[in-house]
Amino acid sequence: MQSADKHVRMMHLLTITWDFDPVFLRIFGLDIRYYGLMWMLAILIGAIFFDRFCKREGLPPKVADSIFWYGTVATIVGARLGHCLFYDTMDYLREPWTIITGFRDGGLASHGAAIGLLIGLWLFSRKNKLPYIWSLDRIMIPVGIGGALVRLGNLFNSEIFGTATALPWGFEFVRSNKWRYEFAPAAVHPTQIYEALCYLATFGLLCWLYYKKDTARRRPGILFGVGLIGVFLTRFFIEFIKTEQEAFEKDMLLDMGQWLSIPFIVLGVCMIRRGLKRPAVAANASPQRKAAEVVNVSGRRKTKYSKR
């Protein structure tokens, strides 16, 4: 008995007790949470990166200005609708107004955000007469770091963690009712950190391909494909050690997050294959130039922007 108690105490010493207050600031009874700040920071970083891409490739400022609105609105609306449709369909069909009124109660889905962003980028590309693939390749770079920030937001909320583990970096999410009722005193996998690290690795790889290898311009589509695989293949495998988000997932062979990830993984493979099969565009002397020429990968049109 003493040996068992000693073992339990030793295991407790090897875990991390996570007792983080998710509220950053309270103003007149309104909670400003770190999770929301992580979303805001992710969107801001995306806008900054896109502005730098446009300057680097000689596109006019109006292009960078418009991506903020198209990208932000599409991502947030897509994330909210994705959660409502994929995870709580019947509840929101019964009370559809809670899609808006219940926004502060939580409920944003990364797959919905991805679909919304794809639609927003299509509208953005159409408005600015840019090839769709040009926008897709470049947006994937900040998506990597944005995804990592959102997962840190989940960590601050003590949510979307993994199953029980005896590993020394296991977390005890003492503010989580789910952890207290289903796992305590066992530690669980901090899957938010696992995903964040994988997304940061994807971000680093995409930066290397863009800045060092000029892959976005020389082989359109590859950055988009690599980004999709880096984000959604990571999500697919880590889901195996995550706890289910909704009760209906308990008896499923693959959970909802995995099923939704498969089409993005397949699309990523197809985009890489497509990019490698097409002849590479000849290298330019320098990406810093007074005029940027963007060629539609379909070969049907060519758009030029000149700095004034």
C-alpha cells in the first residue's frame, strides 16, 4: 500500500499542474480571453505577412489592404459556421439565432475556418485579378503560425487536450471539468502543444521554400500543398490521442476532425503532384523589382502590376 502511494506521489511530481486563468482582462463585466487575443494576433500576423509578400513582389498597396478584410471576415464566419454545422448541427437547427448570440460561449472550428478562408481568397483573387493559386500559396505561410497561436489559445482555455499519459510532460488541467470528472488524478497529453509545435515546423518549412527556394513563383501550388499536409496530416494523427469533443464521436472509427482532414490531405497531395509535373518557371535575378508579373497557372491570362 505504501509502495502504491509512493508511486502515485512520484507520478504527480513528474506532471505539470496547469492552473492558468484564461481571462486576460475584465472590463465592465466583459471577459477578454487569451483565446480571443490569440485569434486576433493570428489574423494580424497574416495581414503583416501578406503585406510583405506584396511589397516583395511589387504589387500595389491596395492588394495587401483588401486581403485583411476578405481573409478576416471569411475565416471567422467559416470557423463559426463550421462548428455549428459539423459538431452541433441539430442544436443550431433548432435555435439558429444562437449561431450569433452564442458566439461568446465558444465554438470555432479550424476546418470551417479553412473552408471560409478558401472562399475569401477566391473572392480576393477575383477582385484583384490575381491567380487563385498565387493567393493560396502565400496565405499558407502565416496559416502555420496562426494555427499554432490558436492552439496556444486552447491551452490557455484548458480545452481540447489528450488522453491519459504517464509521460513526464503530462498536464493536469485542474480548471477543466472534463479533466476532473474523467481523468483526475491522471495527467493527460498536452495535445495543444504538440499541434502548435508541428504547425510552427510547417511555418518554418514554408518560409524556407518561399524565401530561399522561390518555390511559390517557380512552382505554383507546391506551397499550398505542403501547407495543407503539414497542418491537416498533423491534425489527423494527433486526433488519435485526443479526447472527443462531442459525445457522438465516442463510437466513431475516426472522429469528426479526422474525417474533415482527409479531403484537405488529399488536396495537398494533388497540389504537390501538380506543381512538380509542370515545368518550373525560370529564376529571376531578384524578387525586388519595380514591376511584378503574375502568370495564371492555367496559361490563359497574364496580369501585370506596376509600382507608381
